[in-house]
Amino acid sequence: MKTDDLIRGLAADNATRSSIERWLFAALAVGLVLSAILFAAILGLRADIAAVAGEFHFLFKFVVTLTLAVTATLLVLRLARPGAEAKLRAIALLAAPLMLGAALIAEFTTLAPAMRMTKLVGSSWATCLASIPLLSAPILVAALIALHHGAPTRPALAGAIAGLLAGGLGAAIYALYCLEDSPFFLATWYTLAISIVVAAGSLAGARLLRW
């Protein structure tokens, strides 16, 4: 390969990378606005948010969900480009589950056995399972549209990670309403709700992101 060809190839790769990132972030901004409108229309902020805003368990929900969203964003940007190394970014996805696992162990050792099931089941699991996919839907659609401007070689996987990104952001928005702050509830019902979004993203990606 001539030097000029190499330079042109690197320039084209950089332009593609920038284009994918611009499309994704612009699309996510639109998706987040639509999700925020849905949230305000259907749920709204929890009544005691001012009182709990500084509490660890309330803030921890955002640490986990936003960490999940950020690491999924980094990975999906790699998956949108053929041949890009994604192993380290895939490993980074473990950050949120590891933090949640540590919080689960801490709560398990401090809670009375009779309280563990109460914290796990909570009183709003059905609302959680319905609301997180609903709030995530505009973000997932936006992310899939953006991925059309890339070239994912594994469309189902790219769609699944887009679902993980959307689910993390949707869960963070829902957490502003949710009265359940226990890591037990977060690990069970938030995880199941996000899994629904991941499955939807995988199915949609397999159909819509094929070359």
C-alpha cells in the first residue's frame, strides 16, 4: 500500500468514527428528551426526592444504571465499526454488575433475614417492569437509527448492547420516581426490566442493522 493510500484510509476511518459518534450522541439526546416527556406525563418525581437526594441507596441506583449506560455506549461505538477491537470495552461492562454485587453482599449481611424477601419483592415491581422498557423505548429507537450510520458486523449483538445502553438510561430516569432503593430490588426487577430492553434491541438489531 502506498503512503498516500494509507493516509486516505486513516482519514476515512477517522471521519467514519466521528460520524458515528455524532449520530449516536445526537440521537441519544433526542431519545432522552422523548423519554423525559414520557416520564413527566406518566410518572413524575417521587414525592420525597428532596429528603432522599443525599442518601447512599438512592444515589447508588444512578451510579449503577449510568455506569451501565456509559460502558454500553463505549462498546456499541466499537461494534458499529468493522474490525474495531472491543474486548476491553466489553470487560468494562462488568463494572456495574460488580458494584451491584458488592452492594448486595453488604446489604445481605446487615439486613435481618425476614427483611430480605421484603426488600427484594418491594411493592412496585410491576410498575418497574412496565416503566423501564417504556422509558427506554425512545432511546433504543434513537440508538438503532444512529447505528445505521455505522457498519456493525454483528447486528444482533450491536442491537443488544444498544438495548443495554437504552435500558441503563431508562432505568436511571425511572429511578427518579421509584421508591424502592434497596440493592435487592435493583438487582432483581431493574435487571429484569433492562433485560427486556436488551432482548428487544437484539431482535431489532438482527433485522434492522444487517448489511
